[in-house]
Amino acid sequence: MIFDTDPGKKHAPCHLAFVEWFNVSTSTDPDNDMYSATKARERDGSRKVDIIFIEDIVQPCPLVPKFGRKASSLERQTQKAISAENCLEVVEEFWINSFHTKETYQTVY
């Protein structure tokens, strides 16, 4: 989510972004050469989030849910149908899709 702190444009623009943090594995999976990521949590179990300056964002990070052998197995585990609209809310573990673009690949590796 990106928002402007001064929609009336009375001051210099300051655009902020709401970000959710993830813990990333230190090595890639031998089968797909991707890093895994899990939602970072605060001590109380809530998701770790921040509001940061948009200038501090290098690039978006394309995530793919860790489905396992069958997509239906993850839906049974979460007890919810998974869609593009709800996967960040429902799924806990993801792959970082380093093959999404050449820029993503260059940043990850």
C-alpha cells in the first residue's frame, strides 16, 4: 500500500509505503533454486509491519505460495480456498520468485 502524506500538496511530497516483513532462508532450495520466506512475527504473534519511505524500496519481491506436492494440500492445511486476493493473508510460507524478471534475479543473486 502506498500513500501520500500531503494530498493537498502544500509541502514537499513524502510518499510512504506500508510493508509486511518476512524472514528469508539463508540458502536456496536444491530443487528449484529459490529462497523460502515466512511471515515475520512480533513477540505477541502479530505480523511484523512498518511504514517506510517509498524511496527506500529497491524493488517489489514476487512471492509464490509454498503449495507442496499438490495445491489442494495447502488449502486443506489452511482450511480456506487460496486465491490471488487472499494468499498473503492465508498462507504463511512462500518462495521468492527470483526468476520473475532479470532485475529480480540480479538483486537476489
